[in-house]
Amino acid sequence: MTTQKMQLLIGILDKEIKSYVELKELFAQKREILKKSRSDDLGVLDNKILALNNKIKKINKERERLSEELTGKNCNMTEFIEFAEQNCPDFVNRLEDRKATIGSIIPEITLLNQQNIELLKHGMIITNKMLETIIDAFSPQGSYYNESGKTDSHDIDLWTISKEI
């Protein structure tokens, strides 16, 4: 019974690793889209990331449920390895391999996500500056007065006070 559950655990961990690899690829794609300012593609990619995140949550719930059945508590990878050492030594190497794989993927995903956040922040700064420029260009200009106190509406005249002839 324990052997079957450990095999099931290995399958769940493989699904989790596959999903993390896919998430890493999506974050890398997102970084390229942010660099190229292709906002149309960004929404589609974000939807894929959200869908994959929901899939990962379901896989984690499966792992937690199986962990409860095996050990009576929600275990991390180290605790799974310790459990396997005592109950199913055949699975120790496979669990250690998966722990190493997950341990290498997670920092890469975190780094890509942080880079994407910085690119988004930079994009927001640039967008704000562009909006300020547009608003300044279309905001009403101050009136120009000639020496008689009349509004002068020449666009060609560079002086703020012009002499009336």
C-alpha cells in the first residue's frame, strides 16, 4: 500500500515539476513581451499564467492530500525523503532527484518574476511620462496680452507681450 502511494507521490511531483518548467517558460516569454512593449500579447499570456497557476494549486492539493494519507501531516520534500528512508528505501533516490530539480527551478522562476515586475514598473514610468507630455501638449495655454490689454492669438509671435500697431 505504501509503495503504491509513493509511486503516486512521484507522479504528482512529476506533474508539479512539469508545470513549474512550463511556468518558467511563460515567465520568460512575458519578459520578452514586456521588453518589446507588445501589450496585446501580454493579456493572452497572463491568462495562460493564471490558468497554469490554478493547475499548480490543484496539484499541490493532491500532494497535500496524499501527504496526509502517508504521514498524517503536510510534508515538505525533506520530510518525504525521511519518510521514504524509513518506509520505502527504493524511493529515496527518486525523491532526492525531484527535490534537486524543484530546488533549481524555483529560484529561476522567482528571478524571472522579479525581472518582469521591474519591467512593468519601468513601463508604468514611461507611460506616465508619455501621458504627461500628451496632457501638456493639449492643455490650454495662457493668454497673451498686448499693451492694450487685448488677447493676442498669434501662433507665430514668440513674445508674450506684443506691440499693437
